[in-house]
Amino acid sequence: MTLPAKDRAKLLATITKIEEHGLAEATRQQWVKHLEGEIWEIRSQFANNIQRACYFHAEHDHHIITHGFTKKTPHSEIRKAQTFYKLYKQEGRVHAPHQLRRPAG
């Protein structure tokens, strides 16, 4: 599922806060949450709309965001992220169908 541009921008704002403050603070602020195994989620809430993105730790201080969506995190989304994680571990890279990009400007 591809996030609409408006939701993507909100999620990117949360990612920027995580980059600025670090994962320890992001966990305290509940901007990130452990889901299962190696899979975590970024949680971005503005008004009644909640954007989420699954991610995992790659190496050093690098993390890979597998995909984003707007809703609670169903188990199917966790399984999708786990599939990307397994591909990364096998091949050293992820072939994600969509990339989360910062808006131009």
C-alpha cells in the first residue's frame, strides 16, 4: 500500500524527530514500538489520523523502512515486514515495491 503524499509527509516529520532525538527518546515518546522479532514500527499521529511504517535494524546506525500504511498494525503487515527482513539477511538488500522519499522542497 502506498501512503498518500499528505500522510507520507506526516510520517517523514516523525522520522525527522527520531533522527534528531535518537531511538531511546523515540521509544519513550512512543514514536517507535517493538512489534515482533526484529520488526519495529514508526508511529506518527496527527489529529485522528495515524500513519505507521514497519522497519528493522540493518547494520551500524542504519535501519530499513519496509513499508508504510494508515491504520492499526494487522499481523499481515508484520509478516510483510518480516519477509523484507529475511530478504535483506539473505541478499544484503531489500527490493521494496515502494520507497519512502522525502518530499522535494
